[in-house]
Amino acid sequence: MQSNWAEQHSQALREYLQKGMTYSEAAKAINARFGTSYSRNAAIGRAKRMGISGAGQPDRPLRAKKPRPPNPKRLLKKRAGLLKASRPRVKVFARAAALKLRCVAVVPRHLSLIELEDGDCRYPYGGEAEGEAITFCGHPRRDGSSYCVSHFHLTSLPPTTSERSAGKVVLRLVEAA
């Protein structure tokens, strides 16, 4: 067996372990006797390669400890501590007053839901106060929208860069075989 341990050192390790010394004690004794600098882990590795075990060391592998059952109180306490540590404090600001978005240029027709027809703008008015009726603009709708031109611009956001760069897509119907 090839190793950096001299045969005399291996024999000394065997003797010390048979006497009941721990790996640490055996390594210190070998270092004192031969002027070497073996560590406890080096002694353990050499003993395993030689097929021997030290004092109080079983020849078979140790069994793993059984995990203790989870303690819900301990887990909740640990989780609360982790959440508290991981979350930065968020500043709480006073709530802003609600904005009233109404188009100044459009005078709504104030149609009820029943009076609305297919081409009428569905921008709502009213309903802010308790029991106040909700009416709708009723002006002609913009193509492809539920609102008239003025209300469409009032409610829609400016297009994003990707929406602006996308051109129109022309679809062509092909007869299926």
C-alpha cells in the first residue's frame, strides 16, 4: 500500500490504537516519538486505509441520529425571526386624495345602462356617493374601443416601446386541406 507514512509510523499507530488511545493521542505520541507532524485526521485516514479502528471506534459505520420531531412553536419563532430580519422596513405614507378623472371637453349625455346602444361610449359618471345613480357618456364610440375618442385617451396609457415598434400584422386566410 503506497502512502507517505513510513512503515514504522504505521506500526506505531497500530500499537497505540490497540492500547486504547484516541486518534488524537496516537498522532501526538507518533509525532513525539518520530519527530513528525501528523494530525488527528491524518491518523484517522491512515487507520482506515490499514483497516483498523481506534479506541471506542466501532468497526461498522455509525448510525445516523433520528431527527427530532418538529416543534411547531420553535418553527414559528424561527420563521418570525427570519422574516423580521429579511424584510426591510417600508415607509408608510399618507394616502393621496382620489383623483377625479373627467373630460372637460366632453359634455356627457348621462344615459342609463338600459338606454345605451351598441355604438355608445360606456365611460361611467356618478356612483361616488352612497345611492348616487351611475350614468354613461353615450357619445359615439371610437373604433375598437368601448369609449369615445376623448375618454379613450383619458383612460389609456401611452404605448410602451415594444408596442410602438410593433407594426401591423396582416393575416392571410388560407384554405385548409
